[in-house]
Amino acid sequence: MLHSLRGRVLEKGEDWVALDAGGIGFKLTTPLSTLYRVPKEGEECQLLTVLQIGQQSVRLFGFSTKEERDIFLQLTSIPRMGSKAALAVISHLSIGDLWEAVREGDAKRLQSIPGVGAKSATRLITELKGKLPEKAGEHGSKASLVVQKEFEGVVAALASLGYSKGEIEKALVKLKEMGRELSEEEALKAALLVLG
């Protein structure tokens, strides 16, 4: 079983990164939050991995944090919750926001994720309730208040595009989770990707 992969960044796509590790190119599918933490092409990067072997394919997933990988594994263990839906959840909700939605039984919030309908949202709440870490929700949407000043221009741009306060807060939390400095233009692009 692969635990992690360290290598030079060869290329990045919309939801994947290719790493050269020991002369072999590995393509890893990643959530958006991980993709934005990956450095530029040619630079060194290490990702935690999950290898999925199916009847038709073998897929390698990469995550920048242990928490994201753990949540991916937890989500994919839910019946009828595939890797695509699990990545969508991680890409569109911060870890704290996910736990907050589960704890509060907020199916509507979960349905805002592309590919998650009413049945999937209910299943997520049912399956994840009681499995929350002790400090669940600690990094919830309140964290966005701290970063609002940092991304003032992005907040104004998103508001002018008609995004709600809740949507903007969700994007801000994701931007902060990326853990690297972004120009205002990069931050706006990243926020728009998060908001779909």
C-alpha cells in the first residue's frame, strides 16, 4: 500500500497533479484544496496517497493533509459514495464546515455540493454522525471572519458577482486552508473554482 509520494511536479490539471518520483511519472487525482497547495512545475512536492484498485481501473489519489485523506477514506466507506463525490465534498466544504453541517443535520448545505442530492446528503449525515472527531467544527465558518480582511478584494468581487455571504465565507475558509500566499487574482480564480 502506498502511504505517500514525493517527487518533482511535472504538470497540473483541473483536478490532478503529475509527479516524477524516481523517474516514473505518477498521476494523482486531488481535491481542489490540495491542488492549490501544490507548488509550481519543476518544484518538489510530497502528497499523502490512497490507491484504489477497481475492476476496470487503478486510481491514485493525493492529499496535502492527513485530515483530508482521512475524510476521503471515511467518505468512500459510505455505501454508494464514490471517490468522485468524496472529492467534491472535500473540494467544496472545509473540514470544519463539513463537520458542522453533519452535526447540525444541515442537508441543504451538503446539497450545495455538485453531485450531492437529497438522498446523498441524508446518507452523509446519517453515516458521519457519531464519527466526528472530538474537535469537530473547530475550523468552521467562523474562521472566515479572520481571513475576510486578508481577501478584501476577493470578497468585494464575489459580492459584485452576486454570491451570498455564506458562499463567500465558504470560499474564504478554503482559501485559508490552502496554506500558501496567493495574489488577489489567484485567490479570486481559486474562490470561483471552489464555488463551482
